[in-house]
Amino acid sequence: MAQYHVTLDGDVLHGLFQRDEGVARLLEQVLNQILQAQATEQLHARPYERSEDRQGYRNGTLPHPLTTRVGTLTLRVPRLRSGQFSTDLFFRYQRSEQALVLALLEMVVNGVSTRKVAKITEELCGTEFSKSTVSDLCKRLDPIVQAWNNRTLREQRYPFVLVDALVLKIREEGRVRSRSALIAIGVNEAGYREVLGLMLGDSESEASWTEFFTWLKSRDLRGVDIVVSDSHGGLVRAVRSQFQGATWQGCQTHFMRNILDVTPKSLQGEIHSRVRALLDAPDTKTARLLLEKVQDDYAHKAPKAIAILETGFDDATAVLELPERYRKRLRTTNGVERLNEEIRRRERVIRIFPNRESVIRLLGALLMELDEKWSFGNRYLDMAEYLEWREKQREAQKQSSKIHRLG
């Protein structure tokens, strides 16, 4: 390690104990002397020294502001006529700056507002960072998030897909508008969850969901067998048109809520337990027998509730066709909604997003982090039984088609 002789000005030493900025001035003087010493090393000659070993000449200095914890320093970086001056003095600062930027990004991803981030960095660094500066730093996330959100999905097949949407407030053209963040989670054939993608739509309309599903398929989403979602009309129509041949499983939590909303209060406890029993039935045949009993007992007492139950029964119990171990995690959108709660926790701090790009930046960064945890965490489902069951189903369909053709 190089050693340098440093001379300290008496006024600076006196100011170290008399003024708040004394440490900054002391550090500034030391670093400037080190820069000059490094220039001497590089040129093999001190200023104005006559030497046969001289490798070039000085050409003044350039001011270089350096923000540190003790304040902003002004360093005088030597200029050389014979080439560019090189120093490793800023290397540690560059690493610290990168760490600071990463910390800023992490704070924003975790829901800290840019105003609070600016205040925190002022306390840490002794200088003020404006909200716009923090926002500019956070834009470094954009290419990373976009690359992840547009990655190919061809490396896996995704038998199970769960989708949901969150309504967010975004400032557009001087007005605050409600927009929908559409999110899809897939379970691949290895049994791991993945965040398949995020898109911002104008609403939860069929057109928005169709665009979202088309985009996922353009990235090679394939092998979809079951799609789980709530019963929003536009969403269901888009699922059925974009994933023909796949089964739609309506979220049982939403289904139960819709039934109870129109059930007389005096009957809510009874109907809840009866409907829960048929949803937990061991097979579809048993569930249908329980449905008939509920119809007989409550058709006149709670006609609106029974009408919803009858209409949504097949979609709410589609999961009963699967092996039992897969039903619990595929009968509701709870897996997506827990993810939505993580997003809401951060979104409540921001309240109103300044633009669409900031939504994708924040939500995308959070979803990337969760996606990485899932990929290295525990397996979500053991898919061996499902894959075996699916193969038997296909063989049975082939045999049925063969018999039908022969007949």
C-alpha cells in the first residue's frame, strides 16, 4: 500500500474543534494532497522538478464534488498533458455510492415514499437529495424489471395458473384515474410457483384480460390445464376464449361471499356450513347430492342464495375432479391475494402513483423479489400424482374417442 506525506493547515486543525464543517475541510485537504502525490507518482516528478524520469506534465486541476457522510467535499483532480490521470481513490466511494443507490431502490420497493427517502439520505450523507433525484435513481430499475417481465416462458409448462387484479390510482393527464394491475401466477410441472407477468390495464374488462392473456401466450405460456380466478364476467369470458380446453375454477371464497351477501342473516350460519360441506365433498357426485339437499331445504327460504349456488356450482367444484392433494391450494385465489396484500402494504404509502411507469417499477421489483424466493424456496406442490393422473385421463379420452369412432 502506498504511503503519502500529508501536511495539515493550522486553520483546518483549529476548525476541527471549532466548526461543524471542520471534519469535512480536514478530509478535503488530506484527499487533495493524496491526489497530488498520486500525480507525482504517475509523472515520476514533482511540480516544476527537472528530472530525466519525467513521464509528462501537469495541466491544472478539475473540481470534483464528492458527497460523504461528513458533507460535500470539493476535490481538485489533476489534469495531465500526456494522458488521463488515474486514481483508485474514488473506488471505495463508487462502491459506497452503488450501495446507497441500492438502498434507495430497496426503500422505494418497500413502500417508503420518495419524500421520506430524500430526508433519510440527507441525514446519512449530509447533503440534500431531491425527490426528482431519488426518482431518477429509481428509474435504474426499469430495464431490469422490463427484462424480467418480458422473459420467455418456453422453458416450462404451467398446468395451474391463478390470476387476479388490483385497482390502483394513477395520475394521468392531470387527473387521478383508477387502473387495474393484472397479475398471473403459475405452478410449473416441477411444482414451483412463478410470477408469470404483470400488466397495467384500463379496467378489468374482457378486452384488458384478453390482451393480458394474449401477451402471456406470446411469451410461450403453454400447458395450461386449470385457471383459477374470481367470477368477474370479463375475466371469465377472456379465460374461456383464450384457454380453450382448460378448466376454469371459480374462487370458492368469492363464491361463498356472493351467496352469503344475499342470504337472510338468520340463515347465514346454516347455509355457510351446508355450502362448505358440499365444496369439501370427496367427489363431484357427492357434492351434487349435497347440492340437491340444500336446494330442497332452502329454495323457498333463501331463493337468491340458492340461485347463485345453482348457477356457480359446476365452476366452484371443478377442482373436485383433481386428486385430493391439489384441491386446497387451487380452490381459491388466496395465493394471489396474499401477494396482493404485500403490494397493498407498499401502495398505501404512495396512495397515488405519479405515472404508469412507476406502477410497473414498484410492483415489478416486488414481484421479482417474490419470484426469486419461490424459485429457491420449498416446492409448492408435488406434481408427480397430478402428472400420472393427467396421463390416465388422456389415455381414457383416447379410448373413448376410439370406441366412439368404431361405433
